[in-house]
Amino acid sequence: MRELLTSDGKCPVETALELIDGKWKGVALYHLLGETLRFNELRRRIPQVTQRVLTKQLRELERDGLLTRTVFAEVPPRVEYRLTELGESLKPIILALRQWGAEYRARQDSPHQESGDAAAKAAA
Amino acid sequence: MRELLTSDGKCPVETALELIDGKWKGVALYHLLGETLRFNELRRRIPQVTQRVLTKQLRELERDGLLTRTVFAEVPPRVEYRLTELGESLKPIILALRQWGAEYRARQDSPHQESGDAAAKAAA
DNA sequence: CGGCATCCCCTCGGATACTG
DNA sequence: CAGTATCCGAGGGGATGCCG
């Protein structure tokens, strides 16, 4: 399951990806960049996610130290989610992913055919 | 921060993450950065992955335009995997993830925590 | 408001065996 | 060498209902 390859690179990529692995984690992190949000505010920004799943993924992000969950002892309850310094340090990556994703989508529409030229280069 | 929703109302961050979602895709992409590798060369670099899964994830990456798969009509067969321009454009992100992952693990060792708990022992 | 509890389905990833 | 073909268990993610 877990191989701790420390220095030789490679594995850190896996480590990082595991932390943001979860259907909605990336988007949640994105919306939390530089912003503190309550549970339902976050839900409103990610309409497709269900409460259960959002809760679960937020808890995992909390467990992994990417965000903090602050419960206010009020009625009605208020719970605020906010990125930790560690979570905020993902900002360049998240923004890069956003840009890359946007460009990818743009390429889908544009006539930028990659062609299905096949493995015609197969030698004799 | 602007929404930047794509045509199907999906966040670009999500789009990007979907493409590299898959237990071994990130590592595979990492190993293919600037390098053309044969199937078994890739396997050797990711010893934990099984044949079936590696094949599947590589095919998905190919389908999504991140790499090319070139089959040489030889005996024994030779299949080379190589990142497309689009795949190579992920390089800064992959490298950033690698660095971030390394720093994350470094932080695990040195007690720099701020939110007291979450230090639950990972019971097997 | 912001959760749990429960049920369920379906995909992902792994193990093993066979083939062109 | 580089794959398919099966089979399988785990769990991620969704739907719904109840609660402090």
C-alpha cells in the first residue's frame, strides 16, 4: 500500500495526488482559496455534491491538515471551513490546474486535430 | 474570484483533475516527462502497479490526448509511450505536485502542526 | 444549519491465467 | 513483450431520512 520512497522523487507526486484525490476535493479547495466559507456556502458553490460526500471529503482534508473546521456553539449552528497555511500553499497548483483545464477544454472545441494517424510509423 | 465555468458548467479544476485521476496516472506521467518509454520500462518504474491496471490507465491517458501509444510491428512486440505536447504541458504542474508532496511529508516529520489533533494513529 | 445513519450500486483496482 | 480475459472484494459516491 504505502511505500515510503523518500528522496528519490517520484513518490511525492503520488503523495500529493492522494491528498486531493476525491471527486470534489479539488473544487472545494479552489473555492476556499483565500476565503472562509460555511458549509452551505460551499455546497452552493458545488451544487452537484451531496451533503454526505461533501462532509466526508472536507473531513479528510481536515484530517490531512489542508483546512480547519471551526464549529461555533450557536443556534443555528455555524461551521466555517478555512484553508490552513499548508492548504493555501496549494494555490499555485490549483490555479495552474484551473488554467490547464480551461486550455484543455478549449482544445476540445478548436479544430486542433491530433489526428488518428495510427501507428503508421510501424516499420517493416 | 471568477467562476470560469466551462460549457457544461463544470469547473476547469475538476476537468483537469479528472484527467489525471487514477491511482497511477500521476506517477506514470511523471516518469514520461521528456522521455519515451516502453511498456515494461514503465512497469519497472512503478513496481506496484499490475499489468492490467497500467494498461488501462495508459489507454485512458491516450484517449484523453495526454500521450501517444506507438506500436511497432516487430517480433517481439514493442510499444512506446510518449507524452503529447498537451501531456508535456503538465510538466510544471507535475513538478509542483512533486515538490509540494515532498514538503508535505517533511512537515509530517517535523511537528509544525497548529490544529492539535488529527494525529490519530493509522491503525491498520 | 450542518450534520449522521442507512442502504445500495457501481466503478476502480488487484490477482490470476492465457495469447499473438 | 505487451498485452487480453475473467473473477473478485473494497469502498467511493449517491439517495433518502432523522436529529441536536
